Amino acid sequence: MCENSCCRPPKDVPPKWFKFRNYLRALRFRTRWLIIEYIGNRKKSTEEIYNHLLRNGEKLTKSGLYYHLSELKNAGIIEVAEYIEEGGGAPEKVWKLKTKKIVIDLLEKEEAGD
């Protein structure tokens, strides 16, 4: 982490605010909304997601897709459901939604230890 005050959270900010910030950061790109909508209530492989995005006019590389998937995973929105093992290469990830609803109670008090 950098030493600038812009990157450090203030000491008096509740942890739930950081969770909210992480959701906002993860959901700020149209591509990520398309990924969420495409996965829906199903499981989709990385390749299926990539092809869907290309068919819908998204211009991205495989590494760009991995970045978007990683950001959604880090925010707790999607998760790896399973792996597909084909050939001798690395297994392909199959994704599912980890959460389908984000609720933020602005008045709820933080629990001790959160």
C-alpha cells in the first residue's frame, strides 16, 4: 500500500463502508454487468463468457476478461463453481454468482469483531 493519505482509509471509517466501496469498484464497468447478467442463475465457463461478450460488441482480450472476472470475484460477487479439465493445459474455470443481491443497511451498527 502506498504511503499517501489518499490511499489509506481514515481510522474512523466503519468496515462496512469498505465493503460498499468494493462493490462500487467492481460494478463500475458495463462489461462486468454483462458478465453478471449472462451468468444469471446458471454456471458459465470462462470461454462461454468471453464468446458471449464478443457477440455483444465488447472488445476485450482474454487477459482483459480475466481482470474483470478477478475484480468481480474479489468483491464477492462471483466465484469458481468448478473446473473443466480438457487436454493437457490448465483447467478452465466455471463461474457462478456468489451473491444475487447486495443490501446495505445504512443504520445497522457494526458488530464487535467485524
